[in-house]
Amino acid sequence: MKKLMLVGRVAAGKTSLTQALRGEVIHYQKTQSIHHGATLIDTPGEYIETRQLGGALALYAYEADIVGLVLSADEPYSPFSPNITGLVNREVIGIVSGIDKPRARPDRVEKWLRLSGCKRIFFVSAVTGEGIPELIAYLDQ
């Protein structure tokens, strides 16, 4: 499996997605630091929300095969600048999380991720498991 680094705001669903990809029971766990696993790198949301820490994400991306920009389907805005994917020389995919949420707007979030430069978008729910097998299959290629 290719190593995936997850990047997104606080509460975007990165850690829940990490747990779902590992087949674990979903439970809330605040990510306080960058967590390295054999196939996943989970990053704290503060890294994307704090300008001074943003550069660290570009450096950590070199330890991954693929970078996943994660946005919750009910996000009110995107923290990702247009064409931000050009900052790393890795493949960058978009991941729309929480597609099962009552106020989900996956179509709007997909547009934001495409504007950021993501050509491949996955729609997932860590709670229901929807989209998780497709993302795993893509990482296994």
C-alpha cells in the first residue's frame, strides 16, 4: 500500500479516516502531533490553519507517496489556496469526508478541491464505511 499523508483543518475527519482505513473502531482522538504509521501519516489540523507551521507539511510530504487534502462535506469554506498542490512533488488527491452528515454538500467541497489542484477526488464516510474500499484499492495500486 502506498503511504498516504492526510492534511486538513481541525475536525475535517483525518483521524477518523485513519482509523477507518486501518479497520479500527472509530473513536474521537485529538491529533496533537504528526503521527507516522507504516502506510499513513496523520497531521494535526493546526498545521494547515497556522501559517508558520504550513511549511512543515511540505517537508513531511516527502515521506509520503500521496498527499490527501481532506475537507469535510459540511465545511463552510476551504483553507486550501488555488493550485496549492504545486507545493509538493507528490501526487495530491482530494478526500471529501463525512458525506453522511446531514448538512453535507459534497458537490461544493469537490469544486474547492479541484480548484486546489486535485484531479482525483474520493468521497468517504468513516462512520458508514462508504468510499473506504475504493480509497484502499487506489492506495494498493
